[in-house]
Amino acid sequence: MRLIFLGPPGAGKGTQAGLVSQKLGVPQISTGDILRDAVRAKADLGLKAKAFMDSGALVPDDLMLALVQERLEKPDCQKGFVLDGYPRTLPQAKALDRMLEAERQKIDAVVFIDVKDEVVVWRLSRRRVCPGCKALYNLDANPPRMEDKCDECGTALVTRADDSEATIRTRLKVYRNETLPLVDYYQAKGVLKTTAGEGTVEDIFTAIMEELSEVGQV
């Protein structure tokens, strides 16, 4: 099964994509993973992407698509994949469709995790990270055993700069302008599956799997 996960920042896309990936036995693929792997391999596409990343610029759509295509051609993707964080814009979505169609493939379902803005702000503002081992916590959903201390290494936890309320609301504005139009795009294609992103991780996962059972192959 070939899946895409959509939703605002803080919706839990990565967590749910990982659970679905494990359940279906197909790889979870994020843009971050693709870029890191390409740069680490020092391949031609990876070096081109690194040049943009090092300068602080966004990796262009055509280069990002080439990196995605290269990853999807690997043997572990033959039975399917879960795309997490790509596509982010309508041009990227259309380019991905054209690329898959050329390979006589298609996206089977797009899981949209719908979360209200205020919930996103609350969740992300309650997130904490360990500057030492990079472990992530949430003061409500996944609190550290000791207040403000990392369970793994004991380092004092910090709030990331991009988890301030002002930054979160800016990210939500970008999401609404650039990514939210994908909901209508995939709805028109008849592949959108919407799940409320509020509740426990287990409840949301169960709801997603129920939605995907209608597609088959689950």
C-alpha cells in the first residue's frame, strides 16, 4: 500500500506514520530521512541538495522529487511505503503523481490527521527536548520521570526556539497557505481519509487503520 500522511505541525503525523509503517511492513519515508541519507551517501543528488541546505535555502522541487524517486525505487518500497512530510505543496503533489503514473503506480490513500490550531499550539508549546541526547518529551502526553530532566541522560530539558507560540502560529499560517490545499486535491481524487487527531495515540491509530481497511490490503 502506498500512503501519504498529511496534517498540521504537531498533529502526530510522524508517530502515526511510524505505527502504520510497522503494521503494514512497509518503510516510513520522511523528507528529513531522504535528505540525510542522500547527503551521507555523498551521491550526486545528495551533494546538490547539501549545497542548498548549507546555504540555508530550500531544496528545489525538482531536486526533491528526484531524491524521492530515487528512494522509492529501492527494493524495500516494492510492496509500498508511507510518505511523511512529502508532498508539502500542490506542485509537489502533482509532480509526484506524474512520476508514479510513469511507473504505473498510484497513491492508494492519503491520511489527513485533522487537528485544531489551538490544540497544535498547546501540544507544541508543551514539547521539550534534551540538548544532549535529543530525546523528545511532551509535558502532557510523554512527560519525563523527573521534572525538567531527561530520562536517558539527566540533562536539563529545553524548549526549542521554533516551539514558541509566535513561531508555531507562523508555521500554521504557512501550512494553511501551502499544504492545506492538498486536502481538496486528494479529496477530488477520492483517496483522502480524514481522522481526528485528538485522543490517545492508540485511539488515533485504531481510527486510521479502520479508515485504511476500506482501501483494502490492510
